[in-house]
Amino acid sequence: MASEPQATPTGPATAPSVRQPTAQWARGPAVPVASVVFALAIGAIFVLLSGHDPIAAYIDLFRGAFGSPYDITETLIQTIPLVLAGLAVAVAFRTGLFNIGAESQLLIGAVAAGAVGARFADLPGFVLFPMVLAAGIGAGAGWAAIAGYLKAARGVNEVITTIMQNYIVVFVMHWLLQNGPMTAPNALGTPASAPIGAGAVLPIIIPNELVPLTRLHAGIFLAIAAVVVFWFLLWRTPLGYELRAVGLGARAAAQAGIDPRTRIVIAMAIAGGFAGLAGMIQVTGVFHRVFDGFSSGYGFDAIAVALLGKNSPIGIALAALLFGAFARGGSIMQANAGVSAQLVSVIEAVVLFVIAAELIVRVLTARRRERKPLEAIA
Amino acid sequence: MTIDQLIGAGVLAATLRLATPILLAALGGVVSERAGVVNIALEGCMLVGAFFGVVAADQSHSVVVALVAAMAVGAGLAAIHAVAAIHLRSDQIVSGMALNILALGLTSYLDYQFYGTTGTPSDLAGVPDIEIAPLAAVPFVGDVIAHQNAIVWAGLALVVLIQVFLFRTVPGLRLRAVGEHPRAAETVGIAVRQTRYWAVIASGMLAALGGAYLSLSVAHSFTDGMTGGRGFIGLAAMIFGRWTPVGALVASLIFGYGTALSFSLQGASIGDVRVPVQLLSTLPYVLTILAVAGFVGRSRPPAADGIPYETEGHA
Amino acid sequence: MIGARPERARTTGATAVGTERVPLLEMRGIRKRFGDLQALDGVDLVVNEGEIHALVGENGAGKTTLMNVLYGLYHPDSGTIRYRERDVRITGPRDAIALGIGMIHQHFMLVPPLTVAENVVLGDERGGPVLDDRAIEERVRGLEERFAIAVEPGARVEDIPLGLQQRVEILKVLYRGSELLIFDEPTAVLTPQEVDELFAIVRTLREEGKTLILITHKLREVMAVTDRITVLRGGRNAGELVTKQTTPAEIARAMVGREMKQLKARATPPRTEVILDVRGLEALSDRGSPALRGIDFEIRSGEILGIAGVGGNGQSELAQCLLGLRKVAAGTIRIGGIDISRDDPKRTRARGVAYVPEDRRIEGLVLAFTVADDFILGKQDRPPYAANGIVLDPAAILKAGGRLAVEYDVRPPNPRAIVANLSGGNQQKVVLGRELSERPKLIVVSQPTRGLDIAATEYVHERLLEQRGQGAAILLVSSELDEIRALSDRIAVMFEGRIVAVLDAASATEERLGLLMAGHTEAAA
């Protein structure tokens, strides 16, 4: 499930103004569920128009994702980076920031993890793994903090910065892997780095006897831990309270002594940390090295994940599972039913589109109800 | 590394070629954002333009039909964004992003359904180059501009047209007013929403033309995701060019030159060090961040850019 | 959308100026509701041709709403509009403009990067699709000469001062041939000199046969230039008066509808201990121009210092400096002898500064938060809300929220209620509960009762006096002179970034304050 880099608008480049969609738009799961159902219906029309049976295609899609224990573990492998990248988008959203850069934060986390993992390959696991973990999280955090800093200090719209950063990382990776310091002489068919040390590799958590050939790795525990951390941070710590206050009312927060500028930088760094962790897990759990075309657009799908999951921990986990299932099931559907796996991109786009229209209408109508009378009679 | 690799006629001709799709997307961005709508779906508009241009060329064997079809589909995709941004007051980033994903999914899906794994037909009607015979013999200049594609020239003409339209005509004045202060525009009777619709649709057509250039002038085929983010470089060029057509042209040429260099310097080295040509490709993005941050000039968008406009009193 | 665009009924020359009682405009029974708020409840307005008609009332009386209905920006729920003795339907500004109605908006409807001339002709450019700058500048110059309004047509609007921008607004309306001109609070942003110039223009316009509606709550202006007066109160008519036959007191009574309740305010005199001591304070405005030009004053324990002044003379900047929200360019701010002029809001608050900001919805509260969450804003990292400063304690937050909601009479007293859903008065109580509950030394209060109903206003006043009684120093910024006079021990008048006088409340008559606010320092002395 690939997608394209997104975006660039530009608010007035002055004080760090933050956007509104962090409001508690819809209550309950009605809107997300409805948007998925609607999107599936639109997708069915496309399948029908191209001369296939939509019911059969969706059955194949479902079987591909959940048809066997092995399929389920493959779906979970797709889900893990989506959860983490989704958290990266959501932390920013909660602070009133639109992080389009989860993709590049993930990639740079992967590069850092891959570089450290390969450079110190001989170290024992209990030394190497923490180093790789720190490298992945730190690189993502630092990279994202640049966007936060530019917003806080120079008023640069973070949407522009993070989009541009996405492309910068792609080309830097080309260089690193094609003829730069990370290029490995005899790697895969595509430009790639040397493999990381065995000590940094995440173990497979299900015995081969139970689910033959499964690749499901311990990264799933890191992902679950990250969801808990996300919840605890935002709703059980003063910092999380401050981030939410900035996201929902930056000026009120500022006069109360919560400086939005520092919180913006911190929020972006945390977001980048989550995304960097996603990249690090893909390296240590799945590929064991970095290569060109390393991410299939997880950072972009993450935006849909965060919005569909309403920036809540459980919602993000469920939305990531849904898109993980699409990613896994789509390829099976293409093989079995002859329906292009790209169908799931169409479905994802419709989901996003419906949510975009719906939630903003809600936010706006709520806001109008609130604000109009005062303005009107002033 | 030689001088020829840096500023040879080949490099400059390539600069023009490479700048053209960026320029067309950037012009689309200028028109749309000057009216106050952020259209990041330009990338998607390019992609559908590239794909449906190929489909129409395949069906009709006519370049004109192909270009019209490409621009019509680009206009259609942009119209969806317009409805979302203007009528539904969606978040313009999310909406544009959804349409980019849709465009990528849809074109890849249809590409697979229409042409399977064999790829698009090889006998597509292509957009012709314009040969300027008198110039062809002129050294250097001839090599740079005597054999450029028709759409390259069209792009340059559009720069002039749109510059004049925006800053020297009444509809252009109104469009800028709508993008800067829609309430003020409305209070003097300008139809804000209508203006924005036309601007967004025009931006989709411009971007789609850029996409059709890629598939019908350059590649003579369609491959999935072939626009490769040029719509976004276009937006970068728009920002770097300070939301003016002429500025966008300059920015597109700079960005195009960076890419042309990265081709021409492939494998080149300074002393023993190989030139990291891939890093040249980061130029547009780095420059754009610096420009927006005010380190390189100051780039300020129209005041109402990206803000949905809500007519008063229709509560 | 253009409804039936009515022909402009041409009046014969004889009916123009001076002729008796030709009703140019009759609005009858206009109603308009926003959500729960009945902004207009059957309002009538009759304006005669060739007069200057004042539409007065307090904030929230419905003046601007009524004019927005007339201009087609709001659609009334019911009611009729007759213009030049014809029933008309005005569905948008185009209709209003076509009828000959023009509006000079309080917040100027100008496009800053465009030139004066471009702004004037925008939407009605004439002369084909090509934009001929020279031709439109000539046309605008002609207009300026006819109405004796001077402003350079080629200048960019963003480069000229507010007083001139207002002239551009007036030119816009005249350019469209408007016969009826609505001025919405035209003096709010003007300096006294600019006000005089504006009134000269207004009189010229009347001599040229225009009819004017002046929305204002400043009685001095009403008495100075208008012919007749319609008073609104709470969305209803509260009186029709002829200016020559009335007095400011009569208008004020109609506006307020009652005498201000006498506050048992200054039972105890201020104590001697100086809490706040400000010396030589200077600061810049958002635009980078000097906003405070050397401010000196002090406030004692148990004293309320009122800051009077026309909006935009540095009051907001002063409040922001005291809290640490705005950078202090020069001077000192001492709280109990300690200089806080370099501190950020977190530090100033730690020194005992509390703040009730001007715009509670933007600055005072996080509207999407619950009542309990908004109560702890700024205290989220302290016990009991955060044990060890690391982990929030939701139970403690909820408990404190419930207690404060009861103590400060928030209705409903539900700590889980979303603040956005509360009424304005209850929202302000949440702010008060947060700011006043920890025995602040200095309370900076800005427009504390703006938009509130009478009961809520009185509640706020009582709470502030209670704090005074407990020994707090209070700086009260308000555009309501009555409020300032009722609450303050002393009143400082700000004009152009300076404190031009400090008066004892007893000697601060409305007239004296008014003169000082207008910059007439000698006359008031």
C-alpha cells in the first residue's frame, strides 16, 4: 500500500499558530466505521466496473489478511509500523500540528538503526540493541524537532517543512546506499546497506512448530508499549496536558505559563521518536538492513490511521490493524481474484476524504455555534 | 568534472525539459493559492493527467484529444478538491492528500486492469517537438532551444499569460482579493466561492498538462507513480517563487538545473571524491525550507490561503 | 446570490435635503437568532432621508447585527425592510449596494496588498477586463476632490495609517453611488484628531445629500454630529430620540435601562504596602511601533487602579507586560520589591500575578477542555494535581474542579462539562475560579464583563471587590467607564502609550475622564 508524499499550505509565517483539527470532533466510532463502509462500497463499484465480482474480491481480501494463522501474523507485521507512525502523526495532531513527515522520520530512524547496527555488529545484544534502539528513536526525534523548531522560532508552517523533509531523506538515502558511506558491496538487487549484527535482531516470537515460517517478531511488544506510553503521556502527565492545551488553545496555554514554542518542539520530537522507532523495528525485526525503497509509504498511511483512529490510542491500534489487513490482504486478492491491490489505495483515499469532510464540518459547526453570537452582537 | 558538465548546452536544454512539469504544477499552485485554496492534490492531478493522456492517446491516436482528455480529468480531480475545500470546508491538506492517494491508487489500478503487466502501448501519439530551423545552426543557443517540445513552449507562454492575468486584468485583481481577504471581496459583491472553484479547477488543468508532458512528451508511456513527487516540487517552486508566475519560472529553472546537473555529473569526481549527485536533488527542498524560514528572502503566502471561507448569515 | 435586483427608485430632486420626514428606510419587526441567543427581537428602525441617524446601545444590544441584516450579511428570521417606499429583499451585499446602501465596516474590508485605488474600485472596476491603474487612480482622485477626502490613490493600503484606511472605506462606498451610508463604530480605532477629521467628512456627506447611520456607544459623538437617535437594548428598541431635544443622561438611561447598582465598594481604604511598582515601562506593539512610552505607577495592597482610555492606547500591551507575555523594552516592574520585568508568564505567576484576560474564549480558556481541566491550566505540574510533578492525578483534578465549580457558582456545577458549552458568564466564572483561588498578590483584569449579562457582571464585580478586601492589588482595564468608576480607588488615563493622569475616583467625573481620554490634558486639569 503505497502513497505519495503530501502537502504544502502555509499559514501566515508569524507566531506559531496551531491548527484546530485536534478538537474532539466526533464522539464514538460511528463516523470512522461509516467512512470505512462507504469506502468499501465505492471500492466495490470500481471492482464491478472493471468486470470482477466485488464480493469475491473482498472475501479474498479478508482471507488474505486473516485466513490462516500465518496470514494473521503477516497482517500484524504490516500493522506494527502503522501503529507507531500513526502515533507519530497523532501526538503532533494533539498539539495542533500536522505532521506529514512521519515517512521521513521513519526512514531516518531506520537509517540510523541500520548504520549503528552494522557498524557495531560485533557487540553483544545487550549492548548493541539499546544502542540501535536509541539511534532509531533519537534520529527520528532530532529530525522531526527541526520542523518543530522552525515552526516555533521562525513561524514556518510545519506542513511545508515536513513535506520537504520527506524528499530530502529519500535523496539522502539514495546517496548513502548507492555510493555513500553506507553502501554495501554485495547487497541485494537494490542498493542496500550491510546487515546489522545478530545482537540487534528482534527475535521471532512464535515457534516455527505453531505457525510455520512466521516472521512475527518481538517488535509487536514495542508497538503495544508505545500505545500505552502514548496514552500515559498525553492523559497522565503534566507534559501531555500541556501538549493538549497548546493544541486546543495555544494562547490560553501561553498566558497560563505554558510556552507553546517549547511544547511544539517537544511534541515534534516525540512524534519523530515514535516514527523513528517504527523504522528501527522494521530494520531489526523484518529486513535486518536498510535498502532503497525501504518503506512502502507507512508514514503517509499513518495520517489516515491517525485520523481514522481519532488520535486516540485504541482507535489508532484498530485503524492500523485495518490498514495492515488491507496491505496484506490486497496482495493476496490481486494474486487470487485478479483485482489490483491498488484497490486498497482507492479505499484508503475515500476513507480519508470522508473523514476530512466530516470532521471539519463538525469542528466548524461547533466553533460557529460557540463564536457567532459574541461576534454577531459585539 | 568539466565545464561542459556544469553549463554545457546539453545541461541547459535538459534544464528546460526538466523544469517544465515543475513549472506547470507551480503555475497551478499559484492560481489556486492566490485565490486562497491550498491544492496539494496537484501531484494527483499530474498523475491522472499523465495516465488519462496515455489512455486517450491510445484510443484516439490524436495528441489534441489526448491533451484535452488529460486536462479534463485533471480538472475533474481538482473539482473534487474544490468541493471539499470550498463547500464542505474540509481540511485542505487532508482532502488534497486523500486525492493524491486516490490518484495513485486509481491510475495504478486502472493501469493494471487496462494494460496488465505488459505496459502501455508503444505506438502512442506523442506531443511533437518544435523545431526552430533558423536557430538550429546557431551554436549553443540552437542546441539549447531549437528542439524543445511544444509543451515546453506552452509552459513559458503560460507564465506570461498568467502573470498578465493576475496583475493586469480585472478578473485577476478579483482573484487576488479573494485570496487575501475574502470577506472584503464578498462585501463588494465578488462571488468568493465561484472564483475559488474556477481557480482550483484551472490549477488541476495546469498540473494535468504537466503530467501529460511527462507521459506524452518525455516517456511516451505510463508507469505507476511516474510523476514521482513533481507536483510537490511544483509547490516548492511556487513558494520559492513567492506565489508569482515569473518567480515560479525562476524557481523551476533552478530546480530543473539541479536535476540536470545530477544527471550530467553522474559518475563525475572532484579529485578522488565522487560527486554525491543525489544530494543535488535535495536542492529544491532545502532551498524552499530556507526561503519559508526567511533565511533566503522572505516568502509570504496570500493572507487567506488555506482558510475555508464561511459566508456569514447562512448558519 | 442576487435576488430580484430592484430598480433604484429615483427620487426627484425636490425631496432630497431638507424636505420633511421622507422615510428613506423602514425596518420593521426584525428578528434574528444565533443558537440560543435572540440577538434581535423585533427591532424597528426608521431613517429619514438626509439625516445623520445614531444607532446606539451597549455592547451586545444588537446594533451591528441589525446593520448586518440591512447590508445582507445576515438573513433575518422575520421582519420587513422598506427602502424608498418599496419592500425590498436583501440577500447579499450586492443587493444592498444596488439599492444604494453602503457600509463602512468596523473591521475594515480592505485588501492590504492592493492599492487605495484598487480597493476603491474592487468589484466594480468599469472599463473592460484590462486593469488600467492610471485610469482608476484618476477616477478615485476625482471622487476625492468631490467629497474633500484626501488619500493617495497609488499607495498600498497596508502602508497607510488606520485613519486613512477608513477614508478608503468611505470612498469605496461613495464610488458605488451609495445614498445611505452605515458607519459601524467608526471612531473605535481613531485618534482624537482623526475623529475630528472624520466628523468633518461626515458633515460634508450630509451636505452632499447623503443619509448616514452611525453605530456607536459613545454619547459624545452622538451629541456632536447626529440628528436623531434610535436606542437598542438587549435586541429590542429602547427609545427614539431627537438629538437636539435630549441629553446624554437621557440616552444613557435608555441604553442601560437602570441606574448602575451602587456598589458598597470602598468600605476600607487601601493599605500602605505597595504591591506593584512600575517605573519607566516601555514596550513595542505587535507591529513594532512603540506601544508603551514610559509608564510609571504603583498599586497598593487592597487597591483597585482603573485604567481608562480609548481602546488601542497601550492598555492591552501594559497588561501583557505585567504578565510577562510581552517583551519589556525598558523600565522595571516590581512585585513586592522584586523586578519581574524579564520573567515569562510562568515566573510572574509564581510571584503571585493572576490574569483575567480580555478575550476569555481565546486567551482565558481552552474551550474544548472540561471545567476541571481548565481550572488547573498553568497548575498542571504541581501537587495535588500532579503527584511529584510527574504523574497527573485525575481524581484530584476532578475533586478540585467540583469544589471550585460550586465555590464560583459555575452552572451546571459539573467538573466534567465541556467549557465551550457553558454560557459566557459561566465561562468567566471558570476563569475567576482559576485565577483568584490562590490568593494572588496582583490581579491584572482586562474587560472582565464584556459580553456578560447583568447578573454575571455583578458577580464578577463582587468577586473583584472581595479580592480587594483581602488585600490584593488589582489593575482593571475596561472600556466601560461606568465599571471603572464604580470599582476603582484611583483611575489612570492612558493616551498614546502614556499615563496622562491619575485621578482619585471621587474627583474623576465622566467629563474629566472623557477629556483626558481624548488627549485634552490641559483642559481636564
